Amino acid sequence: MHLSKKWQRAFTFCYIFVFLLQMTLSGAISTIPFALAEEIETKTEIENLSSPPPVFEPTDLWDKSSLEFMPACTVSCEELVSEVCNHGDEPMAGSTTYELWYSESGPAKNGTLLTTGEVPALSVGACHDLTFVPTALGNYQFRVSQRPGHPGQAELWSNDCGVANIASCFKPICGDGQLDATEGCDDGNTIDNDGCSALCELEPACGDGIINQPSEQCDDGNTVDTDLCSNSCLTPVCGDGVQNGTEQCDDGNTAADDGCSPECLIEQNLDSLPLQSTQSSCFSSLGDFQLNCLPTPYCGDGILNGSEQCDDGNTLSGDGCYNCRKTTFEFACARQELVANGTGLTAGQPQSFSLNLANNPIFGELLWTARRSTDDTITLNSVDRTGYLAGPSLDYDNNNVVFVRDITSLLSAGSNNLSVGGLTISGINGRIDGAAALVVVPGSMEKIIKIINVNEFVYSQRESGIRTYSSVYTFAVDPLPAPRTVTLTLVVGDTEGGLDTDKIWYTTGSGSVPSKIAGTGTLLANNELVGNKGAQIDIFTKNITLPANHNFLAVQLESPLADHEADSMILASLALEVGCHTTTCGDGVVNQSFEQCDDGNQINTDGCTNSCLTPVCGDGFIWTGHETCDDNGQNGAVCTPPYGGECSYCSEICQPVRLVGPYCGDGIKNGPEQCDGTDGLIFGQSCTPNCTLVLEPYCGDGIINQPSEECDDGNTIDNDQCRNNCTLTECEFALDVMLVMDRSGSMAYDSPTRLSLAQTAANNFLSYLNSTDQSGLVSFANTATLDENLSANHAATQTAVNGLSPLGATNIGDAIKLANNELVSVRHNPSAVSIEILITDGMANRPSGPGYGEYQPDVDYALAKAAEAAAAGIKIFTVGLGSDINATMLQSIADSTGGKYYSSPTAQELEDIFSEIAFDVCQYGTIAGCKYNDLNHNGQIDFGEPAIPGWEIILENDKTFTQYTDQTGCYKFTGVPLDSYTLREGGKPGVIFSQTYPVPHDYYVSLTAPEDLTGYNFANYLPYCGNNIIDSGYPGYPDEQCDLGAQNGLPGSACNQDCTSYIPFCGDGIVNQLAEQCDDGNTINNDSCTNACLNPVCGDGIVNNQEECDDGNQDNTDSCLNTCTTPTCGDGFIWAGNELCDDNGNNGQVCTPPY
């Protein structure tokens, strides 16, 4: 069995003592040296080693280690540090666990568990730092478990580590999901290649607006998938499954005949197309439609098929596409030449044209026109066609036949010789006058030619005098700053009476085209076409001056005016030749192919640069009126101003930006600055105008150095003696405080000693008590002594505390008893809250025990005295110092009395604990009121109703507190812990009552802050004879039969003296005498019962019931008849003083006097 050093020392002293005693008895030495004997006696008294040491069982696993927290808790930006040490007699045989607890306000041990960890095995005297990086403001506290089998407290707590301000010193943490000023991004992790790197820097990603990855073809910085850049940063193409740009559809493939063509155009719906066949062969065995049943392409179906040059889905002739052939052409700067041949055609006389096509002709047109010369019926069957002339049947119009054929494709086929045959006519009479012309544009000189194929008939009616007009045909031209000459060519055919009265009109302009030109425009030709009668073809050419800046030329034909027969003509085509102008930048003409603008000057700062480009920000030229700078591609490159200086750069919108560099006074600490404004400051520092640090006093620096400070304890704990605003905790009530201090021998341990630190902490506590508070001192060792009576002389208590010396055992029970006696003595202030502060570093082993270890009867004795304190309303705050204590007992004492237990691993923590006690003793309230006698039983407390002394009032929740009203009838519960309670009345021995106030009968009181709650009054009705109230139904009280108050028992009274017997009388509401005819219990004489308790009769002198009067006599001549009615003329009675006669109904009957 291994003994601790304490037991080893005890055995050593015993051995020395026995050795010296034997030597003395044997005469070897005469006496024990005095000094040694005194030391042995002292040690024996302290340790009480006369009893044998305890015997340890084999199952005892304690390794004799003992962990203690060091007092200080270091708080910094980086971490909390609390040091735990092994101050036991042996090394730890293994590790143990610790926990960290947190509370935003209040003690951390009552808060939330944050984390756990392990304390490694420590050798004797070795220490270990428990650390944590704070993440929020509030209080933090570590809890450590002792090694198994430790005889003292199994767990111990560190001091509170209060964190008041950590926001200013938090360093940015990459990966915490919070975007800090130094981070480009923070996605909550430290993984690369997800858009935000492990260093919190932005990584190239699709959607950032920058083409910065090999896989990106584009990046427009948005999430629109149907624009010109997909969400995958790819340029859209037909077949990618996303419809965008000019696509009509996109089905994700390039297959045809599936509703969306390989060019992403919508295909015809097969269900809506006409079928070539309705046979079942159009469908497969599965009912699927077969492609061989698709409709046959045709001109006008809107689909470009085969040899079609165009197909606009209609048969109109003036929209640029007619019979699926182009009818308008434009050739820019082509080498061209207009060749025109026109000859007559007669039946059987073919007309041939020989063409030289070496210069690649661009446009050709063949025109026949024919006229029937008689009215005989003829049939124009066909035109002989040779070479490449294969065309449709002729178009008929009554007697006139016209055939116009575009042969551009034939001419372009490469044949140099083209022959056209004549007409074959069948008929009996008549003939055909006809003509044919071939118009070809081969290459020869550079010009711009615009051709409009018209094929429009213009008719005039015979002898009508009405002219008709062709449509208005318009050529668009590029406007030039100077006038120019253009050439207009028309191909016109006559089918009837000659073109002798024709007119050709034109106009130019730069606005809208007129709907009619004939008669309003310029007359270009008047009767200048071929004038021969009969079928003719004329090719008409004129030069026209096009004014500057005009952008169109419009032409309209006016038909011949027939004088003897109908006349008509056909306008086959129009051609406009414009000189081919070779454009250069600066000539004032915008060439759309390479110029954005051309203002004809060499000024780079106006609306068009010398390169014929529209000015933009970044082209290096300052655009007058729009830009004030232009860095030629360097726009937006931000400069970096030096400290104390400035710089300028040109922004992306070509506006200068001036940047000022960091400087002292900008509120940001940089460069050589120690601080700037509030940046760079911590508590207790200020910043000078030249950005240097200056230390300043502040609340929380631990020094009372400002007029506004009442105290400064240098911590951030708000629930101690000194609040966080450096004001003292003030109680809302007076305190009677008895210090109960341990002065046993072990209080001399450590350096400085435990007792000296306890004395300092206790005296500091006493110094903050008010003049309305009282204090006293009880100390204990082998015995307990009252060292200072309860008084307001706190200095005397401090002197008594300073006079304590450590020696002896631990008598906790007698100490509580003495303190209780003082707090219930005549010196106690009844209005004060009674407090005991018990501090000990040992276990109860006196007055009954041996003085060492712990003696259970002494524990029970101390708990019994604590129960007496609780019954007297005394709260005991207990402090366990060190590890050789019974924490369970101290906790029980505090709990049972409404106090609080504090663990102080070392005496270094006592100062903070007493400061906390100074706050906690004020966390009580008072509840007060009075008890009243509700004399009139109206459920209210009326003025003048007396209070009742000696009445029991009960306050309870999980505990029950009782008060009795004092001589004034009032009560007051003091030192009530903050909680919720039920407040009710009890009663008073021997008193019968009924509670009338409040309703319901109990109060429900919530005490949430230290305050005085008053006005909680009660009222009762106490039944008694003589209060004018007939009381009945009260258990233990005889029911009253009557109660006339002060009249009870008097002669003639209807109620006897004890209210139990009733004497009947007239007016009591009961017909109870032989003399009473009635009794209505009231004093109304003229109702159905007189005040004499008689039934009313006529003649009794009382007007009642149906009586008009009642004079109480039998005289019929006065103002009231014997029938109790008012006298009237004709009643037969002469009303004295009012009537002279009364014939009883015969009044007014005139008599007849006798002769």
C-alpha cells in the first residue's frame, strides 16, 4: 500500500514522538526539547494523527494525482488558453478528459458544450495548456475530470474566459464561406478547379465573361442558352439541340424529312401536304407514311426546287420573282453592254439571232409580240423553237399574243449561237403582224446595271378618251454628294394600234416614292416610241441627270390615246445604268463593303476617322464632344497611386479618372502608419492626427482611471461585483452578511497562504457594502467563534478578518449555527436579506469527529444547521477551496437555502469568486402586501377597512416560504430568488373567515429581476353578530337568524343579542300576530297594507287602493263623501261652502209654478 506524503509525514512525527518518549522514560534524556514538543503538538492538532490512518482497499484505483486549474485564463485574437496542472503526490497513471462550455451571457458552465478533448498524463508539477480559438463573444469555461478514484471533487472548472471583442482581430479564413476583403472568392471549401481556388482566388470558368479556357469557344457571362453563346461556352451550330440565332428549329440532328431540315428550317408538315396517291401503298404495314408519297414539287410551293431561280409561294409578277424566275437583277461594276435587235415576224418567215457570248452575258430577254389583223378566227398554235429555246405555251389576250421569255440561264450555258424560229399560223382568213426582239447584256465596260422585268400590259379603250398608266417602277440608288448621269432603257412592245401618243414620266428624290408620277413628274419621252401601226418592239434609251443626295429614280408609262380602236402595249423590262464609281476612304461616299462612314475629310476627332471607321473608345483618337481621353487600347488599365500621392488613367468610357493614394487620415491603416482613425486600434488605444498610436485609459483596463468609473476589474464578466460598464453592482435592498471563514491549519498552505488570499478577497467584498448593509464574522477550526457582531461597521469586520490565524480542524456545523443566531438576533434588520458566505478548504470533522478526514455525523450536523438557516430565510453561499472538500455537501447547503456554490481550485480564484458573489447576493427580490378585513363583504378593500395582524401568507414553487402579517397587518418576503411563484393566504388559528379578494384567490408572481413587488393584498370577510349582516353557512359558526347591529338585544328589538332568536313585530314582513291583518315589511302607509299592519278601508283616513279621498269621518257634506269619493253636483249631497242645493240626479229639471 502506498501512502501519500501527508501520511508519511504523520508516521514520521509519530515515530519521533515515541522515540523521544522512550528515551525520557529510560532516563536517556530528561525532557523533550520545548521547541520540538511545541512543533509536534501543533502538527498533531493540525493533522490529528493520534488516530490511525485510513486503510485503503485493494479496489482503490486513485493514482494520487490531483489536477488544479491555474487562476489566469489568457484571451487573445488567436486563442483562449487555460492551464491545468498536476499538484498531486504522484504522476497521473493515464490521461483524462476535458470539455469546453460556452454561454453568450452568464456563466459558461450553464451554457452549451462546444468541444471535448484529452489531458495527457502529467507528471507531478507538470502543466498542460487547454486552448480554443474563439468564434463568438461571450464566456468560455473548461471542465476537467480528475483521475478515477480521486477522493475530492471529481470535476473541476476553470475560471470564465470572457471574450468581449474578437471581431477586430479575426483573420480571414479561406474556405469559411465568408467573403473577406483580401479574398477574390470563398465557396466554403479549399478545393481547386471549382471556380474558386484553394487560395480563394477566382479560377477561369464558363460564364465569367472571359474566354480563358481551351474548351471555351465563347463566353458571354450570362445564363441564357438561346443566345449566340451557349451555357457550355460553345458557339451554337445547327444540330446542337438548342434553337438560337436565325434557326427556326433545332432537333439535335442534321437529318432531313423529320420536321426540321439539316439547315434548321421548319419542314412542311406531312399531314398538311397533298398526296400523290391515296393508295394504301403510301403507308407501311405499320401504318407509317412513306416518303415516296410526298407531293411533287411545283413552282409556287414556296420551296426552291430543281431549276427554279426563286420561289416566293405566289404567282404575282411585280415582287421580283415571277414563274420562279428572277425578275429583278443588279450587277455592280460589271463589264456590260446593251445589245438590242428588233425585226418583224411573219408567218413562215423565221427570225434568227446570232449572238457572241464570249463576254459572259449577264441578262437576256426574248420578246414576241403579235397582232391579229382581222376579226377572222385564227389559232396561233406555236412558235418554232430551236437551240435552247424550250418554253411554255403562248399567253393569249383576245386578239393579241405576247410571249416574254427570260433566257439568262440559256445564255449563261455557254452557247455562242442562238436561233429563234418563226411563227406557225393556221387559219382561213387573216394574218398575223408580229415582231421579235432579243435583249442581251454582255460584258464590255464597267457599269452598275439594275434590271426590272415587268411584263405588264397597259390598255386604252377604243374612242373612250381615257388614258391608262403603268405601275410606278422604282430603282434604288446610292446617294452621292454631287449630281451624276444615269442611263434608262425600256423594252416596250406594241400589240395594236401603234405607240404614237405614248408618254414616259420619271422623278427622283430622297424621301418616299410618289404613288403616281404621270402628269406630276418629269416627262422623259412624248410620242418618241415607234409609231408604225401594228405589232412592234421598241428599245428606248435616255440619259437622266440624278441630283446630289437623291436615292431613288421612279418611272411610269402613260398609255396611247386610241382614236379609232383599242390599243395596248406591253412594258417588258426596264434597265438603269449607273457609272461604276471606284470608292476610296475620304471621297465622301460610304462603301458598304469596307467603310463604316466617309465624311470626305481628314479629321480623326470628328464622327468619322480617317480610316472611315465610326469612332469608338479605345481607338486612340479623342472624339470631340464625346470623349475627354483615349489611351488607344489601354483604357481601363487602373494606375496605382503611391502613398501620399495620386495618379490618373483613362476609363473604359474614355473619361479621365483621378486616383488618390493612401494617406494618413483616410481611415485605413497602410504604409508607415501605426493606425488611421479607428483602423489598427484595440482597447485602450487612440490614434493621433499623424497616425501614431497613443495608449488611453478605458473601462476594462483594470485601473480606476476615469471619473465615470466606480470600479474596474479588468474582465468582461458582467455578472460580478464590477459591471462591464465599470459601475458597481447595487442591490435593490439592504444586506445582513455574516462571513463564515475557515481558519483550520490547512488554510496556511501555499504561498501566499490560502487564508491570506481569502482575507484579501473578503475585505474587498466588505469594502463595497453600503451604509444600509450590515456585516459580521464567524470563524471556525476546532471550534467556531463569533469574531464580530452584526453591525454597519464594516471596518470593524475587516479588522476581525485580518486577525484570523490558521490552526486546527474543521467545525462547519457550529460555524453555521453561530451565524444563524446572529442573523435572527435583535441586531438583524428585518428589512434586509440575510446572507452567509461560507468558505472552507476542508471537510467537516468537528465537533463530534476526530478532527481529520471527514466525519459523517458532522456532515449531517452541518446540513441540519443549514436547514435551520433556510427556515429562517437565510441564504448561504458556499465556496469550496482546493480539492480536499466535500463539494456535494457544500452544494447541498447552498441549494437548500437558496444560495449558490462556487468551486475555487486554488486560492487565486477567490478574488473573482467574491466579486461574483457580490453580484449574486443582489439577485433577489421582495414581495409584499397586507391582509384586510372586508367588513361589508363587497369583495373590495374599502377605505377604512382594517388590516389583520398574525395572518399566514404562503409563497411557493418547488419550495414553500411562510410569513405572518405584522402588527400593521402587512407582510414582506425578502431575499426571494428570481423565479415564478404562487402567492396565497393560509389563515389564523381560531378565526372563521371567507376570502373575498383577490378573485381567483391566488396570485401568480413572476420575479424576473431584482426588484420590490408590492400591492399583493388579500381581504377576508369575518362573520360576527352585530354587523347588520345575517351570516350563515360558515363552518364552525352558528347561522344567524337576525342581525340588527347595535339594536340587537335592546328592549323592543326584534333580534336578541347573539342573533339567534327573532322577536316578531309589525313591519317584519310576516303576519305573525293576532292583531295583524297584513305585514308587507315596508313603511309605505298607502299601499295594500298600512303601517299598522291593517287592511286599508274607507274611513280609515288613508287614501289607498281605488279611493279618491279618505277624511276618516262620516260627514257627506264635506270635501270627501262617506264612500271615499270626491263630492260632485248631482250626488244628492249639498257640498258645504260649494253647493246650495243638490236634487240627486234631478238637477236642471225646470218646475212649473202654479198659478
